[in-house]
Amino acid sequence: MPASSVSNGATAGVRTEPKPNDDLIVVQQGEILAWLGEAIDGIAWIRKAMRLSPYLPERFWFHLARAHFVARQYADAITALRHISAPDVLHCALLAACHARLDDMSQSQSQVSLVLQRNPAFSIAAHCEPLLHYRNDADRRHHCESLRLAGLPDENPDRPQVEPTRSSRSPPHLSSRTRGANSDG
């Protein structure tokens, strides 16, 4: 990669090289590869970042878990998620999806219960789909289908559902006379 110029006062004119051993850059490369559908390569990059990091942020485990999930390595994803000391709603949702894919519905339902206790308004549409940056539609569908398989709701059941519009026909309250038909002959 070519060097880039930095122009911010004190370091004006200093040229910097990308840092191939910067754990944050390396983990981002792995995360991007997973989003692009190249999960096996992503796993390797994320593991490299974990070796490079002196402090190993817990979010690296989530990146690794998601890459394993994309690779359909559900048991490995579960193992990675178990390293997170205080799992949030999205961690629990992914755990539920992994357990469901392994046909361990008891563990899956346990995680679904945690998700819904922590966020009763949780829905796949509102809380997961906007965060799924997969390049491949098949990966996004796999993720959402796995969440559904676990029993997580597609929509928030407390939110009022909007009736579909009737754009192709007149509203039912209009009579044939008001739609233009002449019933008088």
C-alpha cells in the first residue's frame, strides 16, 4: 500500500505507512471479509488481530463469532460468544440463532428469553436487519432465517400494523355510482 501524507499541524508533511500489525486494522479486515462472504479468510484475519492485541477487546470475540456464523460453524461461534463477559441483546440473539441451527432449542429459547427480557420491543426488522451489512443476500437471509428459527419476532408485536393500501382499486365505501358507473340507465 502506498504511503499517505498526513496534514494536521504538528505532523504536517510526515508520511505514514499502513500498520500491518495494528490489531484494530487487522480485525477490521477480518470483519469486512466476513461481511463480504469470505468468512474463512475473515476468521484468519480476526485470529491474527487477537494474537497481535495486548489487551484483546471483547468485541473481537463478537467479530470472530459472526465470521464463524457466516461460515456455518455454529459451535465455534458459540465458543467465541462465551468469551464475552456481559453479552448484550445482539450477542444473545446470535447465540440463539447458533443454538437453533444446531437444533438445541432449549439453549436457543433460553437466549431468546434473555433477548426479550432485556428488550421487550426487540424485532429482527428493527434491531438486526439494519445492522447486517452482508454483500450477499444469501448471507443476510441465512442470518434472519436463523433468528426466526430461534423464535425471535420479525416485527414488534406491540407496534400497530399498518393495513396494506388498496392502490389498485377504489376504497370499498365508494358505490359504483361514485366510481363513474351510471346505474340510472
